Amino acid sequence: MSTRRASRMRLVAGIALLAVAGACAGPGGMGGADATGDERGGKVPYAEGKMPVAMNAAQMHCGKFGKKAQITQMVPASQGGQIGFECR
């Protein structure tokens, strides 16, 4: 096996390991957020730089009802950090 191919295999293995670790991490780990609410919408905690995590949580919440999340309110992280959303 060439050195270049071995390096690629290590890189792919490392990326796969990070993906698995990220999927297993909870709210305190690599970033997961739990949305609360019902089929009409809800809220999700928000931390600076974690908008994709919060949006994913809102989309997953609304997806359970066959809907998509739409952000309706944002409270900055410095003031408690919360995103309000509606399921439409």
C-alpha cells in the first residue's frame, strides 16, 4: 500500500470517527439541542455559534409532525439564548 493511499484511509477513518462521535454526543457533547413544544411549534436553547444545531433540533421536532420549522423569535445568548419556532 502506498503512503498516499494509507494517508487517505487514515483521513477517511478519522472523519468517520468524528461523525459517529458527533451523532452520539448529547446536549453537553459536541452539540445537540432538545426542542420543547408541540405540533404548532416550540422553543430550543441557543448558544453563540450553535445556530445549525438549534435549527436542526427545530427541524427534527417539526418533522415528527410532517411539517417544517420557521424561526419566529430569537433571544441572544447573552440574554438567555432561546429560539422560538413554528411548525408549518
